[in-house]
Amino acid sequence: MNKERYKEEYEEGSDLLWPSDKEDKVTRQFYKDLSHLSKKINYSKKKKLGLFEKLIRIIQGKFWG
């Protein structure tokens, strides 16, 4: 099943342009990769923040403990 791009027209006056199978596959892969990248960035930020918080707690413990 390899559909080409096609246009669907409705009586109400709206037109929809549907992507071809190849374009759809590329677009879905792009957003999938973008989602995985975003998760990795958020995870690394949380990891760095956790390390920073631990360091602050150690410093506070030495000065105020």
C-alpha cells in the first residue's frame, strides 16, 4: 500500500491535503526521534539538578550542622 499525496474536498468548502505514505513515515519518525531526544534532555537536566541539590545539602550540613 503506497498511497500518493491526495486532496480531499468536502461540500462545506474545506479541503484536506493528505500526505503520501513516504511523507507520513518520515514525519512520524521525525516526531518519534524528537520525543526521545526531549526525554533524554529532561532526564539529564533532572540528573544535574539532583547532583547540585546534593552538593548544596553537603555544604549546608558542614556550615550549619
